[in-house]
Amino acid sequence: MSQTKHRFALYAQNHLHALGSKTANGLILFRNAEIQVIIDASKAGKTAQEVLGYGGPIPIVAHLQEALIFKPDVLAIGIAPIGGAVNLSWMPEIYLALENGIQVWAGLHQFLGDFEELAPFRNLIWDVRRPPPGLKIAQGHWKTRQSKIILTIGSDANVGKMTTALTLQQHLTEIGLNSVFLGTGQTGIMISGRGVAVDAVISDFINGSIEAEIDKVDGQAPLIIVEGQGAVTHLGYSGVTLGLIHGAMPDACILAHQPSRLKDDYGLAIPDLASVIQLHEALMAPFKPAKVIGVNLYSKDMSLSDAQLECQKIYDETGLPVEDMVKLPKRIVAEQVVRSLFPDMDH
């Protein structure tokens, strides 16, 4: 699917690292060719590769004034602060960007467009988390969809469901299946240019909000891949996950799992994968059969050999194709998607 190309400056002031700049990091990974410059005074003079271990030679400068020579047309707020509030120390540089006609994309819970001093520039501001108007409860449109739906799910929150979805899309493209990715969090929406931030939607409308986004692109490709959020088994984020499951009404799910994580951030044990799979399939059973058909391993803290052993262990336990789609890509999960949902396709 075509996507408008941009010249991004990523705003990660004093926060460019694995956890502090998750939005910037996602754009670096999945829109790399469009990233012109990163702003972080604490890392100025270095490159993305030197700081993050990926991203290549994207330069880092101290302030927006220096970034202007790279002629960006979008300043993306790449910081993901807890609570999603705007740091007022960012405002002079945001204002400078807007004065120079540069769009500002922000995925914060506090909306830049609501700041009175930025009112003259509201047409240049995209508050990605602002819920769309006219939200409704789910209408049941899944019964007449043209496209098949994949939803990424997780054995816990923060195990790479967005990365799973976007990497799966890449692998499917490589084997000849076109798909549309729908973002459901601020980073996924910035990467794809479409979607809805379901964590900012009133709970009654979560299901309907993702159904409406699917309706917009239904039929544009054989497959729509919906980015998952939270986890059904997570005490804090189960609600948004269930809303996504029953709003997307997927034909199949891909499970993201970090084997080295034994407990979640509440100190509760991560359930075994067989019960996680059974639970998700049971939640879909009142409506239609929807199987978990593959597992993506999130093995960032494991050696390649340990990751391979874990893949074999999970395969023995579940019978499903499993791979680390980023570190050890084999495309076997993508091939399973084709076999399961598009059995007549040659590949």
C-alpha cells in the first residue's frame, strides 16, 4: 500500500534510549529511509547506530535550530513519558518547528492542539491519540468483510506485538501477499499513517473504533494486520485487549512471547503458552473459530543459540510455527498465514 513519504526530525530530547524514546525507535526501525535527523542534546554528535545499536548513520543534533538544515517537514515527538503529559521545556522547539511550517506529530495523552499558544498552528498539529469523532459501539460488520484479519496478541504487555505485526507484513510482502497494517497505539499509527489509539477511546467504543478503522480499508488488500495492545492476562491492560479482539474479530492470531520473562509487572506468573492460546480461542468461540497460528519470539535478552532452543521447545509444546522474526527470520509464520488463510495462493 502506498504511503506519503516525509522528511522526519525525531524529537527525543535527553531521552534517546531503548525505553525513553519508544516512538522514535519505532519510526527509526520501520520508516528508516525517511528519518533525516534526531534531536537529543545528551547524544549530539553521535548517530542512531552508535546510541541504539540500529538505525544506521542518522545524525543526532542538540536542538531543532540545528535540525532545520536537514529540511524536515515533520517533527515527531519521539518520547513516551509515563502519563503522556507534555513537558513544557519542549514548547520553544515545538513552537519553532510550527513557525517554520513543519508539521508536529505527537502521540501524547495531553494534546498539543489544546494549548492556546499553539492555536494559530492547529492545522499543522497531528495529535495522534485524539479519538476520532462519531465513535459508535461495534456494529458486527465482521460478518461481511472482504479482507481477512490477523490480530497480534501477547502472553504479556510490552512483548513486541507492534513489531510482530510490522515484521509479519514485511515477510508477507516478500512472499507475495499484500496487506494493510492498522496501528492501535501512537507509534504504530505514526508508522502506518492510519489507525486509532484505542487506549484513548471511551471503553464502550473500543470495539467499534477498531471495527470502523477496518471498515475504511476493507477490501484494499487480501489481509489486514491489526496491532495488538496489552494482554488479556494483564491485570492493568486486559480491557483494551478484549476490546481489540472483539472489535477486530480476527480470522487468526499471532502470539508474541518473551520466554525469559517469568512474571509480569504485577509480580504474577506468566501463564503457560498452551493456556494463553486456549484462552484467546475461547474468547472468539461464541462468534466464529479463530485460531492462534504462529508464535513470534521476543528474545532480545537471549543468545541466538538459546533462542533457537526456545523455538524448538515452544514448537514441541504448541505444535505451532515459531521463530524470532527479527533476529532469526525464517518467514515460517508468514508462510503459515498464507497456508491457513489463503490456501489457494501460489508462493
